[in-house]
Amino acid sequence: MFREMRRFKQALSFEECEEILKNGSSGVLALSGDMGYPYALPISYLYEGGKIYFHGAKTGHKIDSVKRNSKVSFCVIAKDEIVPEKYTTKYKSIIAFGEIKIMDNSEEILRAIKNLGRKYAPNNTEEQLSNEISEDISGLLYAGDDNRPYKRKAGQGAYAALAA
């Protein structure tokens, strides 16, 4: 289904891929945008239980793109170190491929949005979190599901790709 990694010796293990997803603060979500052009946007996220959750408005370019084509990729860069004397970059990153869904279960949305809030504001109280959520509990998307995990490709060095 996906290409094998050409420079497979640089591949990261599934566990390393998950660690990058758990510890990352942002990534780039790539969708099929208007008129067939790619639409890639930097976005914060939550990785939990094999799913990647994204928060966003209920309307707009992102939601329109998801409704048109649910296939996406998501990239997180964990390390980016330029080595000028060698004309290269040392990096560690993952690219995950999968299908994204618009969530509609209120309880699952509330649980995920609270965990997303805890990730980005760990020092806030539960009351602060609840107040913020009650003011704007807009849309929530996720990629991956229990039956078909998000496909991960990752690498370190000069190229990134391997399916876990």
C-alpha cells in the first residue's frame, strides 16, 4: 500500500515513533485542499490510545477538505540539527498516514478535549480547564481507529519512512 523506506537502516522503531507522537507539541496535517491542491497546516494535537486528535472549528477549509477526502498525512519533527560543514541535516521525524474522521460522540469529544487541554496547560486547574472548554467546545477530529491503526513512517538522518 505504501512505499517501503529506501534507506531502511535509518528507520525508527514503532516505539520510537510513538514516543515522538506522545512528546511532540505540534505537527503538520496534510489534506487534499481546494481544486486538488495540497493543504498542509501546522496544528497542535493529542496522541492517545493509538489515535491522533486535532481540535478545530466546525467550519472552514480544514473541515471542507476532510469531508471531501478523509485520507491525510501528519508529520512531527522531533529533532532538526543543521550540519553546515557536511551540507546536511540530522533529524528525527515521523510521517503518519491514515484516514481522519469528524467526531460526533459528545462524551468522547469532552474526554479528548480535556486531555488536549491538560497536555498544553498542565498547570491549570480542572476548573480553569472546564471553564475554557465550556466557552468553546467546537469541532474535534481524530485519525486512526481500533480496527485500522494509523500507518507510521519514520526515520532519522537524511530521509524518513518506515511502516510500523
